[in-house]
Amino acid sequence: MSSYPFVIHERAVPIEREDESGVTWQTLTSADRTPTRELTSGVCRMAPGAELALHRHPALEIYYFLEGTGVVWLGDVRHDVEPGVTVSIPADYPHGVLNTGAGVLKFFYVFPTDSYSEIVYTAVDRASGTAAT
């Protein structure tokens, strides 16, 4: 599929994944569903207290925080986040997110891949920093 200009409204994209901890994902652009290549993007929402456990994947990722307050772990280093904060996560770098606020934590994410299906997540043990078994 060739890339060409288009507009997509977040409200028109269904929530495709929701886990028991209160984390939801909406993939906005991905070559398997939009006329795009080389970038995959979406929105993640996290309920108060929800956590994306420490993990890694072989693609670079960018977060841009839109709502709420929380913490991003990059390896064992804690970074407070709020609207307007951008986080760059190198390929295979352990990272996780925790919503520490009273409201929803919302961020936009981007991967330099054609499709979200190319992203393979590996859980990481916080204590050792290695792949969890």
C-alpha cells in the first residue's frame, strides 16, 4: 500500500485492547489499516494506579504525554511525566509507565515500523533488568 495524505479522528477509532489493570490502546496509524508506511502510532490511556509493566521491544518508541501525571521508568531511572513531556525510548531499552495521578494518564506513542503487528514485547524483571521468565 502506498502512503498518501489522510486525516483520522481518534474518536472514530475503536479501542482495540484493554487489559484488566485499566490500560487501553487505540492504534491510529498502522500499514495494515491505514495508508501509511514506516510509522505506527496510537493513543494509550491508563486509569489511576494502572501500570504498564517494565518491558522492551526491538523498535525505538516515542511517548508524548497529553493528560494526567505519572512516572516513566527507563531502566531503573524514574522520570515524572505530565502533559507536554516527550520520552524517547531506544530499541530494546527496558521501560514502563505508572499512572500516579487521580485522573486518566493519556499519551501518544510512535514506532518507526510499518505496522503495530511488528512490535514484539518482552517483559523485563525490574530487579535484574533481564527478560522475565
